[in-house]
Amino acid sequence: MDWKTPESKNLVEAVLSLESPDEARRFLRDLMTKGEIDELSRRLAAAEMLSRKVPYTAIEKEIGFSSTTVARVARWLNRGNGGYKSVIAKLYHHDPHRTGRGLS
């Protein structure tokens, strides 16, 4: 992934410019299809569950992902760039029961 292209830089700046949940929802809906939004939402949900040590089989059943997709999310959660961990920590900093304990 080349984050130095003008288009990539512009996308990051666009995301950073969002000021409210409503504005974010409207931008994401214009940017992506309903299916893409659903897929990304389910990936984040799977990452949250993985961070809480929920078994793969339970995630597969609840989220509707294959074991391969759950493993892919786990790989990015545990050995990626830290994006999932950072967002999960920020989303649930006020609710210690929902964060993945042991996130480093």
C-alpha cells in the first residue's frame, strides 16, 4: 500500500476532517457500497471479539465469516500496523468490559 500518493493522502485527510457521527455516516455511505460498509463493520466486530479472546468458532457463527476471514482479521489485529488495537482502545476506553484486555 502506497500511502504517499496524492489520492491516499487526500483520503486520510478526508477521514480526519470528519466532525460528527452523522458526517462520518454520510461520507462513508457516499464513498462505499452498502456491502463494503457491512464487510468493514463486520471485520471491526470480529477484531473486537478476538481482542476479548472469543473463540474463532463463535465469531464465525455470530459474524458470519469463514474461518479464513477470521484468521485474516486476527493476523492484522496481532501483527498488523496497530490500527485495530488503537481504534478498539479508543472506542471502549470508558468500558473496560468491552475492550480486549491485554492489548498492547
